[in-house]
Amino acid sequence: MFPLWKAVLSESFLGYISWCLYHALPPMIYYFPLQTLALTGLEVFAVAFFSPIFLIIGPFWRLANNKYILALLRLTMVGNLASYQAPNASIRLFILAAGVSSSLLVQTVTWWSGNSLQRFVRIWGFMLGKIMLLALRIWYTSLNPVWSSQAANTVILTIGFIAAVERIYSDGDRRKQEANKTGNAVRETVSHPHWLLSGIAFGSLMFVTLWIFGEVSLISRWAVSGHPHTGPDPNPYGGTVLLGLAHGLMLSFWSWSSIIYLTVTYSILFYSFTGLASSAGLLYLHTWSAAIAGNILAVFTMCVWPQLAGRFVSCLHPGKAMSTAMFAYVLELFFCVWCTAYKFVPGGIYFRESSHLLLGFIMLCIGVDFLTGPKKELSSIFEVKSNQKPLFRKSKNYIKLLLWLFVGVGLLGLGLRYKTYQKKLGQGVPKRDFSAMIWPFRFAYDNEGWSNLEGSANLLNQTGADFITIIESDASKPFIGNNDPTMWLGERLGFYTDFGPSTRDHTWGIMALSRYPIVKSTHHLLPSPEGEIAPAISMTVNFTGKLVDFVVAHFGNEEEDLDRKLQAIVVSNLLKSSSKQVVFLGYITSAPGSRDYTELIENGNVQDIDSTDHDRWCSYIMYRGVIRLGYARISHAGLSDSEVQMAKFRIPDHLDSYVDNDRTVTDPSQVPEDIHFNPRFGSYKDGHNYEHIHHFHMSTPKYFK
């Protein structure tokens, strides 16, 4: 009994490690073209997913089946988690790719070798590993702990080695009769030769599980809208996604009568109106309706996992089946990149904003294999001998217990996080002065290739900004990390948040963080006929009884002249139609005095925070109806590729009779201390700051009086 429990637990942890590696490689590859805004050639490391192709060759299959080689591959898979501690991004990419290759070789060999019970536990361990990953990411506020800190990485690495060694010793003796017999295990199953269809379906299922359910907050970000009707917040409603996934797995254990089984669970109607309808609802409905559709899709996705996995491992050709699955997986992953980054990739114009085609293709592949395959629960795929049936029943009980243990841990984490976050909100003190800040932080990846939300939070906290807009913030895509920087920063800083346009809108993201409540907001997709979709938000913030409007925007690239022209017109109209008190924070990729700059100033009826600062190109702060107090630019210090810009304002007591400050000073002693910028960033500095520290630069800070 105890060895069986150990097997389920160990396989689940090793399944978690495999998912960690599969999640981590695409963002690591994407980091390099993110630097250059073009393909770099390092995309070739995606071939790591194709390692099972070697197992098509008989001698390689027999070699991988050797217990010593398999043990080495298992240890290599776990050991490559240490890639997080590599000295630079290039080495990390190489080690990570080796880990993915090893994991897929192990997965292929172990899923097609051994007795029926062993294979059953291994496949379920992989599925439980996914739930474990989601539960742990909840505790780390959407981040994967193994890629979040060296301490967590070391702990998981150690436990992984223990689990791998336990599996090596437990399986060692049982593998003696299996060695060099490619079809031995397959003959114990209800086998079939359709490896191509099963491979495509399984790869598609793996990808949709990564893409939409890589983290429990993602459904909320697909469904999000502006305040006050934002739809379900990822905390705590991400818990419903976790419950949906768990219930989907539980459905595969239920014993249905033949009539209910055939007409409800596995009928064409069930697939059509559950798989297709829920995915369409997630794409085209809004807020709560879209979220409900996403939760139904969660149940459906995990419900078909055991059946498709069972059909997959009953293929007669393991190497061909897994290679096909990974080909479909990688192809769909690249298609997902092409849908958003279409301006920087060859042929991108043909795939722009085509997520509906991708999701439709995935549902079609899953559906065809699901409907044509054996309508059996996973253990029924294997020809279970009578003396093994009690062990199968025990293993199912252990699997259910572990499943709900992971779900319980995840729900507990959500509850504790929600309680802590609610206590932090609303701590802004009543005041007339406020500070606003803009920063392009490139999905929280620093210049060394590591995700650095901790450093970002420290910087934002040190600025003391009351309102923050962050450009390039949507990291919910699978090739960026499947995480939620908006939620993470909001909870860490105790700020109200606005995610910006939905992740299904194919933008790079724009978020707003506010120390004070957001009364209302509207998400905008700016005209982008040639380039990538440009996002914007118009919103109203309640500064303890005083309402101020904000418009934040991320314009298209310098090369897209028509896009920028149209975007400037739309944003200037948003500014013009805003209240008398409005602040604009934008990334407009145009020089001061340019056509787009002039459109915003003149048609938008706003003023530049510092019209004498001619050495700007991207970030700008403009305003109307408030009094300017200060302006600062802070160097990025390698935390991003762009500086921070900040401005301080005062809300006038009488809007019709106030006078703006028109005198500029650089000596902070000439203005009241309560409007000083944080001296932690040094003092006034001309020119760029090239030191690897955050420091004022570019002839700032300036104060106005």
C-alpha cells in the first residue's frame, strides 16, 4: 500500500517538474527576440521539444529503455531546474532546452513501458502535476516558485531528486523483463495504429492546457472589462477555475449508465455544445458570461485528458506519436506568437489576431480524436488483470485524495491572499497633491533575462507614486510566462488595479495601478491598420472626494506612421472629451513638436509637463486642470530597457480661478519638502545616468512654483 502511495506522490511531483520545464522554455526563447524586435535564430532551441523523434529508431528506443540511461535522463530532467541559477540567459536557455528534451524522452519511454498499473500511475501523475503547478502558482501570486527565487528553486530541486531516485529504484527491478521489447507494454492495451490523429490531438490538448489554463487568473484576464463592471477578479474567482479543472478530472472516474454515458457524456452534442460552445463563449462573450464559458471549458478540457491520454499511449508507435504531439504543440505555440507579434515575424500579416482560428483548430483536433476513440475511462484502456484490480482501485483513491489536497491548498492560498489584499486597499490618506508615473517594463523581464517583479515592486514603492501606468504588461500569454503582473503588483503594493484590454485582444498590455479607488474606466483598442494593436484606458480616480481623469496609451511603433497618426487623433479626442481635470500618460514614439505630439497638445487641449525637455522620444506626461509641482526621470538600471517618468500635481480648490506654476527650479530647497521626490534616487543630474543604479537623470528632477 505504502509503495503505491509513494509512486503516486513521486510521479505527481515529477509531472510538476515536467510541466515547469515545458512552461519555461518558450518565454526563455522569446526573451531574445524581445530585445531586438526581430527573430534571432535562437528560436531553433524549440527543437528540444522534438527529442522523441529519436525514439522512432529501434536502437535509440532500446538505449533509452536501458535502466541506467533512463535513470540518467530522469536525473538530467530534474537537475536542469538549476538552469534558473545559471550565470546568464544564454546558458540558462541551453540548460533548459536540455531539460525539456530529457523530460520528453522520459515521458515517452515510461508511458509506453512497464506494466499497466505503472503506466496508469505515471499518466495520472502528469495530470496531477498540472494541478500541483496551479496550486503552487496561487501561493506565489501567479508565478511559478521554481522560477521565482533561488531558495524555492533549490528546495524543489532537492525534492525532485528524491522523487526521481525513488522512482529509479522502485522501477529498476520491474524493468528487467521490459527491456528491448518496444511493443510489450502496448500489447497490454487496447492498441490502435492511428498515431497521427492521436498525436495531433494530444499535442493540441497539452497546448490549450498551457495557453488558457497555465494559471488560474488567465480566464479572468480573457474576460476582463473596464470598471465598475470588470467581470470576475482573478482573486478570489480564480478558485472556480481550479475547481472546474478538478471536477473535469473527477468526471472521468464516474460510472455512468450506458444510456447517460452515450447520450450525455460522450455524444456529439456534448462535444459540440460544451467544447466548441464554451471556447466560443470565452472568445466572444464579455465579463461574467465569458468567465462562465471559460469555467465550462476548464471542466471539458480536463474531462477529456484521461481519455485522450489513454488513447494516445495505446498507439503502436511511441516515438511517432509523441513526436507528432510535440510538432502540433510547437506549431500551435508559434501560431500563438504570430497572432500578436505579427509585425516582427515573416508572414505575420496573414495570422494577425487569429486566436479564434487557433482555438477552433484545437477544438476540432481534440473533438475528432475524442469522438472516434474508445469511450472508456483511462484504466479501462489497459487490459487489467483480475489480480491487479484492487491495486487500481487503491491508486484511484490515492489520486483523488492527492487531487483534492492540491485543490484545497490552492483555495487556501487564494483565501489568505484575498484577505491580505483587502486589508491593504484604501490606505491612501486624503490630500490635494498626487504623483503620477509611467514606465514601460517589458513584462517584468530585466536586461539579464530574468523575471524581476520583486525589483519592480521595490522601485515602484520607492517612487511613492499614487497613480502608475505600466506599458507592455500583459504576460498572460504562454510565450511570455502565463503570469499576471497586474495582480502581483496590485497585491504587493496594496493598489487598486485595471488590467487594461483583455488578453484576447492581442495587445502587449497596459495596466493602471492606483492608490485611490478607480471609479470608472473604459478600455480602448486604438486604430492599428498596419501594426500591432495599440491599447489605451480612459478612467476616473477618486482622490478622497476629488475626481481626476486619466488617459493612458501605448502607441504603435515608429515605422507605422499611419497607425500613429490615427491613434493620436483618437487619444486627443479622448482627452478633449474628458473632464476639466485630466492627466495623460503615454508612450507615443514621436519627438516633442512632432505631428502626433502637436495633435495631443492642441486638439486634446492639454499641456506638456515640461515643454523644454526636448530629449524625449517615447514616454510623455501631459495635463489639464491641475497644477504642476514637479517632474522627474529615473534611470532603469537594467531593470527594464526604459526609464521611469514621474510628475507631481496639485488639485486646485477652485477650478475656475487657479493659476498654474510657470517657474522652473532645480534646487529642492526652494519648494516645500512635502512635494520633494524621494532623495533615494539622488539629486539633480544632467544627461544620462549610465550607472547600474536607479538615479535621477536627463536634467531632472525639476520643480515648478
